[in-house]
Amino acid sequence: MQLAHDAGLPSPRVMHVLTPEDELGTGFIMQRIEGETIARKILARRAVRQERARSWRGSSAASIAGIHGLPASKLPKLREMTRDQGNRRSRARIPQL
């Protein structure tokens, strides 16, 4: 997130990365940014629905392109898992009907 922020992408600034001395586990504290995160609330607004198509081609697409343009060598290494492990994790998150 900090790399994205430093690259000028719309991302909150990381204020503090937790350390073992914090005794809070792993994680970070980030800057608060105004906005709505609940998709159904965003999509329910008429103005947002009308602007959605234009916005996607503009700022959202530019943000996604910017994220893909970040140098991979500076990104944290992702945890490796087998396809079976990934499938099990996905199934565990999907409620069974």
C-alpha cells in the first residue's frame, strides 16, 4: 500500500507497521480516507450509477494500470500454495446452501 501511495496512486498512507514490541500481532495502521466501501450503497446512488461507466474508463482503469506498473521487485513476496490449497480456501469462504 505504501508503494502505491508513493507512486501517486489513490491509496492511504501507511502510518505505522506493527512490530513485535507493539504486542498487537501483524498488521499496520493506515491513514483514514473519506468514502464509502459498501458496494450496494455505492451502486444504489443514481448519480453513481450514471457515472460508473465513465469512471471505470477513467480513474479506476488508471489505478489498476498503475498497480500493475509497480515494480515487482519492490512488492512483498506472496505466500505460495498449491492449487488444492487454494481451492480448499476458496470453498471455505463460500457459504454452502
